[in-house]
Amino acid sequence: MKTPIDPTIVKQEIDKMGLASVGLASIRELNRIVNNIETAANEAYIRMEMGVPGLNPPKIAVDGEIDALKKGVGSKYPPFDGIPELKDEISRFVKQFIDVDINPESCFPTVGSMQGCYMAMMCTTRRIKGQNKILFLDPGFPVNKRQASVIGVPFDNFDVYEYRGEKLKIKLESYLEKGDVASLMYSNPNNPAWICFTDRELAIIGELANKYNCIVMEDLAYFGMDFRKDYSVPGQAPFIPSVAKYTDNYILLISSSKSFSLAGQRIGMTAIPDKLFNSKGNGLEPYFGSDNFGYAYIFGAMYALSSGVSHSSQYGLSALLKAVNNGTYNFVESVKEYGERAKIMKTLFTGNGFLIVYDMDDTQKIGDGFYFTLSYPGFTGVELVEELLYYGISAISLTTTGSDRHEGLRACVSLTGPDRFGQLEDRLKAFALDHPKDSDFKVIHS
Ligand SMILES: Cc1ncc(COP(=O)(O)O)c(C=O)c1O
């Protein structure tokens, strides 16, 4: 059967990679296969597998970095915990947009928020003897579990979709009451489902973190990108919902990759409340040389991992944050485009027989943002990933994200501009035609 991409080439490139299952490939593996098919078939895919920003980096950040490089910072080691002006701006940033007070001392840059997640896992799971487990509130970013495995930390997980609102409390407590959970992690907005916890749910998480003395690793990789509310005005409500309002047992992990389109610079931010930063833990010393949490973080974990963050990118981010905090650069406005794309792309998919898997946010309809989730009747997510490759569309299966919804895919909107919508529609129409809903749904190609 003829498909938008020559099926012989698709099959040949899939086989060449020698994977047990394309649908279970990691994001980077799938990315490689699609690159190879694109080259062999000389066709461009609708690339939705990888969450990379599709917008240019802000000029203020670029100029800030260039100026710093010209001044010669490249030859000097940066402080492990960041240059003072950046620490100040991160502290101001969390005040302006989340409305929490965190001392600049415990606000610092990391090599992407990825490194921030890694450090948070290292330090929280060794903080208190006997409490070494991570609980992932899934679906989630698959590589976070890889990080836990790399450092040999045990973890549990559950899919939150069926446990929204008050139901979250009982479910969460069923894990925490065992007493071995050191920390829990979720992203908000959620990668991949774009779920956003409500204030009531964040309050539940915060209260339980207090009760069981565990740390909430709140991954704000899509900071301010729930476009249903306008979080763009510094110092003014509405503020970005955060567990920080309900407990002191938290670590904020903020990425500059998506909200600021700075993924290539590998600079993120960590903010730890003063009380936790200055606290002690009886499990820390053997690993980090100190029983003080903040000291262990900076002079143990950060020293051992990368000894700080590229000096020039700290100046770039610092210049950008200053403009954002002063209200002269509206970062939300700059990335709203993703929400507009999602709205249209979702319509194109649902108009051709696809369904949105995570469609509700507790009692509200899910927002339009960087990701959405999809299914097609009769297909598992793993089958759908592979079948869509023949139609020039790439996405990842939700199975890799800890989701219970094995029929689903995650689609990222960032690389599909309006100029590709027509082609996306044609490909989806071809898919729908080849997979009519009233027949028994067979995977045709794989
Ligand atoms: C949930 C989540 N956390 C962390 C990251 C990593 O961010 P960074 O590029 O700042 O390392 C991402 C990037 O896709 C993400 O989706």
C-alpha cells in the first residue's frame, strides 16, 4: 500500500537500527531513526517526538553572553553556586512569579534543569538514613527514571490521572506511610500529559511532605506555560501555582530551555527554601563530606558533578532574568505560540479520528501547550508510533513515560509551524483513510 513516505525505506531504516521495538524506543533513538528515514527518503517529517524549543533564543540573553565572553570570563572558573548577580535574579524571579521568598544563597544555576533534577535526587535520597526512595507522580519525563537508576536509587511511581483532586491524598499517602520515600517528583505543567495540578492538589502534596518529612522535587520545566491564565506580569497575581506555598520541604527545578528558548545553553535554576538549605541530614556526610544539606549540595554534589555552570551562559541568563523581573521582557508572550499551535494541531488530529488521551485537568478541560496526548482506536501506543512513521509523523509512546494509558502517544508541537499544518492534515487524512474506524483495526505495516 502506498503511504506518504515510501514504506520500503521506512521499514529498511527501522530494521537497520536493530531495536526490539520502535514504539518503545527512547526519544533520542526515535529521533535518530527519523533523521535516517528523512535522509534516505528525502522527505521532511512532522517531528513531534522531541521536546525542543522551536523558537529563537532571546536577544537579551545572547547579547549578555557575548558581552561576558568578550570581557574574558571564559578563562575563569565560575563560583560553584553561581555568580552573585544571577543568584539575586533567580531569587527575585521566584518572588515575582511564584510569590515565595528564597534567599539568593540557596538559588543557583545548574547545567540545565536536568542536572538540577539529578542533584536533587542525589541529595534528597541520601539525606535521611532509611528514607532513600523516589516516588514519581507519573506520567513523567522518562530520563528522570534513568537518572534514578544511574545513581542506584529505588523508585515507585503511579499515574495520577485517576487520582485527581481529593483522591490524590489517599493514593499518595499509601506510598508515603511506608516511611521510606525520601522525595517525590512531578513536572507541572506535566510532560507528557500537560496536566497542571490545582492549588488544592498542591496543598495535599505539601501537607503530606510535611507529615512524612519528604522533599518535593517540583520540576517547573514549562514555567508559566499554562496559557489558560496570564502568569506573565511580575509581582502580580495570578502567581504560578507551586507546592512552595504549602511546605518548606521542596526544591524548585526551573528550566530555561522552553520558557526562555535557551535549551542549547544548558543552564537551568534550582531554588531551595532557606529552612531546608540550612538543615542537617544524618545520611549526607559519607557521600558529600558534610551533614549540612546546602553545603552538601554545593560543595559535595555540584563540585563532583560539573563544578558549576558555564560562566558566560550565567551572564546571558542573568541579563534575561533581570529584564523579565523588571517587566521589560515578557517571556510568556514569547512562547504563547506553542499553545496556539497545539489548539490547531489537536483539531487536525481529532478531526481525523484521533482522541486526546489526557483530556481533562481534574474538572477542567486540559490546556493547550507544548505537548498533547493522542490515541487512535484499535492501536496501542507502541503500534501507533510505528504505524505513523509510514505517514511521515513521529511521536513517542506514553508507555515510556510511566503512563497507564498504553494506547497513547505524546506529541510535541514545537517543531511544527503553521506552514506545515496543511501537510499534517493531508497525512492524517491518508492515515484515517487507510485505517477506517468501522473495520477491525489492523496495524498494516509493521
Ligand atoms: C519535565 C522536564 N524536566 C526537565 C527537562 C530538562 O530541562 P533542561 O533542558 O533545563 O535540562 C525537560 C526537558 O524536556 C522536561 O521536560
